[in-house]
Amino acid sequence: MFALPDAFSDKMKMLMKDEWKAFADAFDAPAHKGIRRNTLKIDEQSFKRLVSFVGTPVPWCRTGYEIDSEIRPGKHVAYYAGLYYVQEPTAMIPAEALSPKPGDMVLDLCAAPGGKTTQLACMLDGEGVIASNELVTSRSKILAENTERMGIVNSVVTSAFPEKLLPAFAGAFNKIQVDAPCSGEGMFRKNPDAAKQWSPERVSACAERQKKLMMTVDKLLACGGEVVYSTCTFSPEENEQVMEAMLETGRYEAVPLELPGIVGRGRPEWTLHGTKAVSLALHVMPHEVPGEGHFIAKFRKTADASNQPPLDGKRSKKTAFVRADKKTIKYLKTFCDETDMAFPQGEILRVGDVLFTPPEGFNTARLSGMRLLRCGIPLAEVKKNRVEPTHTLAMTLSPENFGNVYDTDDDEIAFAYLKGEPLTAPVKGWCLVCWHGFPLGFGKGDGRIIKNHYPKGLRIYKK
């Protein structure tokens, strides 16, 4: 039997009452695994043809599928081609609840490793902006890599304390996703170490941090905009009571959430003041749904704070965004001509040695002084008298967009490329290496051998 912390068991017995036994027994069941199709790259029919382990559809996410617990989805070529994201089924709920539309200005505030960011990007379908922020440097790099692998063209990835976003982005977003750092009770079954680290003091500390975080969100969200607050924990202090605190400001209304297959609701009896509106939220319990534990609440902002202090407006000028000069543009045009690739639309900017196109309509001046990992599409790195394409560019292309294509249906050849090995083929110049028509990266041929340009940091050593 799974060993739950004693203090946690005592607390949940009191809260769950007659449901306690079913709730506790659920921790002995195996953790659930899932994948979510990348609609930016592949349709459902092609996906099911190429990915043999697609299982039962996830009721609340039309692009999600459960998979067998023995499957290792991160070891399939389709994963490296960015055709799906590996995600536990109930973790797909918050983004479905936010449900942005193409053209929205969206922020995923606590974004690593990138599941919700990539799901939201699919909903935007290349229009609008998906800004993702992750404070922890190592995790922000993983977030940027997942954004790259999935071929997202309209993303901005930063790594900053949430409040540091305010001078640039106060009132800028009409949709915000907040998957708040929490005590992780819903992850006990999936990650037993989370149970060992749990304590009542940790719950209290998380609740205070979450309320502070939502005060920052209040300033980032435009009036009339919507925010989804979610956790992967059960504690009322971090869920119903945070929701209650938001509603008690008088500037938010709860938006009802209804998703297929989800029966658990927020519980007014778990609040401090009996706020009935918390029943409009979803509280996903492992004994009711095939998945882990989550709480999801949605709010609409109805008014700004009347006593909100003005922002000081101070912004560092550390990050230098400059327009690419004519000489560099000429190098890029030469590359496009040689590879039969259309010249990128929009503004061509340069940061250091990297050329990129920002998301359409996005003001890059907002990002001055921030630690930036991604902005739109990094196109190429400037070398002496030439440019060299980025891996990110490869992942946003399709074979129709590039003149020289090496395409293989052979998994062994694809894995050889992913390991960094050269390929034998009568190809000259830059080529787009594809598997079943889906890009894996770039190579450069001399007529006999394709030199491998798959990034060294991404190469695999075991299948």
C-alpha cells in the first residue's frame, strides 16, 4: 500500500469523510500516461498511421490520448519530429479551460516544462502571441527546447521573477495561464519523492506564495481578460481558499467550467467564508478520473484595482534588439536563393549573432533587460560572409518550403541522424532531413555524404 504522510492522511480523512477510502485506494493504482497530438504539424489520420501506440482518447482534450504505462513515448522518432507532447491526461485540463482563440495575447506564467505552452500554442494556430515565463534557469531551457521541437512560430520565452514582467507587460494579456507552484499532493503516485517532501508547513508556504503570485497576475491581465489558476494538489489552502481570496477582491467573477469526463467540483465547505462560487471550479480527484489530482479555476477580470500604485517604468537596456543591416540581409537572401526557401516575412532583427523574426505585431522593445530564450523564429546565425540556419528554423518548415529535402521512412536511418551520424546520399548543399515528410533538422551534403547538423545537445545515444 502506498505510504501517504500521516499528517496528510489525517487532514484528508477529515475533509473527504465518506470518500476517504476510495481516495486513498487510488494511490495504489498505477500512474496514468498520455500524449497530445501537435495540431501545428500533423492531422489525426496521419498521426494514427505513424504513431502505433495511440490509445484511448482523453475525454476532455480532443487531441489527447492515453497510452500504455509500458510505452516509452520519448524514444520514438515521432517525438523528435515534434508530432506529439508527452503529458499526463489530467494535466491537459487547464489549457482546455483557458481555451484561447487565434489572435489572443496569452501568457503562461509558470511554464516549464512546456506542456501547457505547447497546448495553448496549438489553439492559437500561429496567430497572436504565446509568451511563456519560467523563473528557474535550467527549467526555462527545457521550456525553450520543447517550444522549438513543436515548431511554434509565435512564442516568446523569458526567464524572470513574475513581478519583473510588470514594467513591460502590465495589462498586456487577455488570457493568462497560472499553473502555480504547489505542495504537489496530486503527484504523490507519480513521484513518491513528493510525498517524502510534504509537510503542513510547506502547504502554508505555498498558499502564501500563490496569493502573492495572483496579485502580480492581477496587474498583468487586461480588464475583461480571463485567467485560469491551477495546481496539482488537494489542499484547500492552495485551491478553494486562493480562489475565494481572488473573488473577495471584488474585481473578478468565477467562470463556470464544464469539461467532458470531469465530475469533481470545487468545495465551498473547504473555504474560509463558505463562498459558493468555488463550486464553479473543477477539483479533479484520482478516485473519480483516470489521472492525477488537479484543481482548476477560471476567472474573468471585471475591474482594475482603484488603489493600484503606478509602475515606475524603469527598464534596463541590456538586451540589444537591432534591425539586421543590409549586408546581413544579403547573406540571408543568398541562403534563401540557394535553398529555394521563401524569404521570411516581417521584420528581420538581430540579437548578437542570431537573426530572427518576432511574432507578428509584437513590440520587442518590451523585452529590453529581460533574460530572453526565444522570440518568434530564430532564423540563422551570422558567420563570416554567410549565415547558417538554426535548428529552430528547420522545425518550423515543411518539405514544400525548402528546395533540398532528404526524406526517409526508415526508423534506423532517422535514429542514425538523431545520434549525430552522417548520412549517405547524393545531396549537395543545405538540406532538410525529414522522416515521413516531417523535419528532424538540417544537414549539408557534398554530393556523397550529408554532414549532420543536428544540435549536439539534443543528440540521442540510446533508442
